[in-house]
Amino acid sequence: MIFGIFKPYPSPLISGRGIDLDFPMLAGCLALLGLGLVMITSASSEVAAVQSGNPLYHMFRHLVYVFLGLVACGATMLVPIATWQRMGFLMLLGAFGLLVLVLVPGIGREVNGSMRWIGFSFFNVQPSEIAKVFVVVYLAGYLVRRQTEVRETWMGFFKPFIVLLPMAALLLMEPDFGATVVMMGAAAAMLFLGGVGLFRFSLMVVLAVLAVFVLVQAQPYRMARLITFTDPWSDQFGSGYQLTQALIAFGRGEWLGVGLGNSVQKQFYLPEAHTDFVFSVLAEELGVVGSLVTIALFVFVTVRALYIGLWAEKAKQFFAAYVAFGLAFLWIGQFLINIGVNVGLLPTKGLTLPFLSYGGSSLVICCACVGLLLRIEWESRTHLGSEEHEFSESDFAEESSHGR
């Protein structure tokens, strides 16, 4: 079965015109990967020098993650979208299995009070990163299978939550509030694009807001974060410490930054400088101009992902379209939350910045998502994406030119 996934069907890497990719999307993502490598090298040098004796320790590890991510991207491009659609339910079961395993003592690894990782000898896997993508794939298949039911009945609207709510509960048990918000937000957006009526969608939004309010009230540390972020300077050496140090980094950066490698905040003032708060170090070293260029790259790749979904929808490849929309909303959610936390617009939340933050699971999954998006774009453009289609050289001769 495993070898069957990688049958020699045509793909963006194997076509009559050679490598046939959406190069604007690929270029945007590679630019973010390169920028992430540079910023992680800079932001982690002081911490790595003290902890391991090698200031480039995190850079070398990140290079390994980049390599694995590129391999995952290439492998994903070889898999027909029809195969993803068939495997949706199995992927959902796999997501549940991983989220349960991470909570098992001895298997799950606790870091900073959270059980979010499954530890291996030299690397950790974060199941929530995998689960979010698997949920998108499963929900896309559901929206295709039950399209009329979703649009016209309450039952079709509520059925996805039979799956989503238990998964959200498992995420909250880790606890991983940020991943829960991102996953549920992407699912809600997919349901809306799948044709859920405005009244039912508005009801879902109201219930979601109420659920967030209850969850914040249920845990004292969440309420403390909510109160602190509105005025972090009131407790700048306590609960507001991380945010105040991030804001100092932004203030020091001014317009053009203090120069690459010259950050002061990364020298043990700003916790998690190379993971959750790498954007603050970027703002300090590259300034407002560098920050805006980075945000522009984020906007470009997410808008491009949404356009890929639109092109798939126009080609009547609705499963692929929903997957593209879902992946785009996952990225948008993480971008907005991470940058919002860094600039003090949102309460402090441990959520990585896609492509930029240090972290193997996040980076590899992001690269795999890029491969999936490139596959979707190629299939929608060539109309050669069905496993049931018998391919020949004449098919490639009739491919339309890449005009996007």
C-alpha cells in the first residue's frame, strides 16, 4: 500500500515539460525559509553558545529540518490528490491516535508545563501540527461528500463538530490553546466556504466566542495573560516580562534596525527568542522595513494559496479547493496570532511562526503543505490529476501553458 501511493503518475516533478511548478508560490516560500534560517542563526547564537558550547548548534539542527522539509515537500507533490481524498478517514484516525499518545506518560514529553511533544532520541514530534493538516483533509472530503446536506440542513452543519470538538478537547488537555483556536478557525472558514448559511455561521461564531470566554475563565493563567497583555508594564518583571522585552526589541529596531546579529534582546532578555518570538528579534535587527517585507511575504504566500484554491474550484476539483483554502487559513491563523502576540495585540500564546520559527515539526509540516498546494495547482491547471485517468505522451502535449 505504501508503494502504491508513490506510483509513477505524472506530477509537478515528473511531466512532459520537466519540472512544472507554480514558481511564484515556491519562490515566496523559499524566501521565507531562507529568512527563517538567517534569523534563527542570529536569534539563537547566544543561547546555543551557553547551552551547547557551539553558537551554531540551532542553525545546524534547523538545516536538518529544512532538508527534511524539502524532502517532505517533494514527496507530497508525488501523491495524487485523489489519494489524499481516499485516505481522509484514516488520516483523521491517525490524528486522534497521535493526540492521545502525546498525553500518555512516558510517551509524551513535557516542556514548560505542556505535554505537546512525542520525544525520540534526537528530535521531537508535535502531533498538533500534524493533526491540524489531517483535519483539513478530512473536512474537505466531508464537504464534498455532504455538500447538499451541509448547505441545507442543520445536521450537515453539526456533524463535523462531532469530530472537531473531541479533537479540540485533546488539544486543550496538552494544553495547546493556540492550536485549538487555529484549527477551529480554519474549520469554520472551510464550512463557510462550503456553503453554510449566514445565520448558522453567525451562530457558530457566537458559540465560539462564548467557548473562548469560558475557557479563558476556567484557567487562572489564561486570565492572567489576558489581563497582563492590556498593560504589560504593570508587571514587567512578572507575567508581563516576555511581552515587555518583545516591545523593547521593536522599539530598538526603529526604521532600519540595529543590524543583523546585533540584537541585545536575544542575549537572555527575551525568552524563546528563536522560537515563538523570533519576529521580535527580526524587528530589532531589520527594523520596520524588514518587518514589513517579511509580512508582505506572508501575505503573498497566503493569498497565493487562496488563489490556488480558487483555481481548483474553477476546475471543478472541489476537494482540492477546500484543502487549499483550509491550509491557507491555517497559515493565516498562525501568522496573525504569532505576530499579534509579538506586537502586544494578543495575549501571549506559544504558537510558532510558519517557516520562520525554530521547530522541526512545524517546519516539516509547513513544507509538506507547500508540496500539497503545488500539487493542487498543477492538477487544476493540467486537469491530469485523476488516478483513474490513463496517461500518455499526448496528454502532456496538450497541456495548457503556465499563465498564472
